[in-house]
Amino acid sequence: MRRLIPATAILVLLVFGSISAAIATEEAGADGALVRQLVRDWAAAWRAGKFSEYAAYYVAGFKGPYESHEKWRQERSRRIEGRGDIRVDLGPMLVQFNLDDSGVARAIFLQSYRSNTWCDVVEKTLGFEKTDTGWRISSEESTLRSRC
């Protein structure tokens, strides 16, 4: 008989050592639930190939690893817009809030991505800022866990 490790224990093992002291370990009520839902909605827009909807989850001017916001938009749009072969699945998620600034949070989760040309599993960290228009993604990091 196989023994299964609870999903929360796996998540703790994945993020152990990567949590800074400036981040609280408990969700902050309604904002925690809102950030979780935003991550799920962000993934749904990506999965549906709706780039404009996907991009709206990011702070104005977001550029990620690219040299400019426009370059980020071009590259991400090319990879997302109108694609029907994208599958994005999310694993257990940990949402944390900055102890010094309640307008800063991050979500850490496993993400499984599959398309006709690529397949991987990463540990994803999305940084969030609370803006005038609500919570928006301000940073994005991925650590490769496996290639399919």
C-alpha cells in the first residue's frame, strides 16, 4: 500500500528556505482569497489564449526579464494570443503578505505547463502589489522542477 504525502507538506518542502523573514506566513483574510482567485483567473486567461485579459493582471509597465514593457508584450502576446494548445495547471498555493507593507504579497505554487511545443513543471512565485485598480502582478519568477 502506497502512502501519500499531503499536498500542503509537499508545498512546504518546495518553498522551505526560500521564504524571506519579511513575509508573513499566514494569509490576510479577504486579500488572501482575492490573490488566490487572481492567480487562478490569470492562469485561465493564459489557458484561453486571451493575451489582453492575461496582460491586465500585471502592473502598468511590467517588463519581466525583457528590456522594455513593449518587448514583454510582444513576446508574451506571440506565445499566448489565439493559441488553443495551451494547458496550465496550478498546484497547491501559498499566499504571503509583507509584514511591513500590507500592499505587497506573493503567491508560490507549482505550475504545470503544456503546449504542442513545450512541457514543464516549475515552482512559480508571483509578486503582487495593491494598486488603485486592485492587486496586480509586479514580479514573476520560475524555478524549473522537471521537463516532460
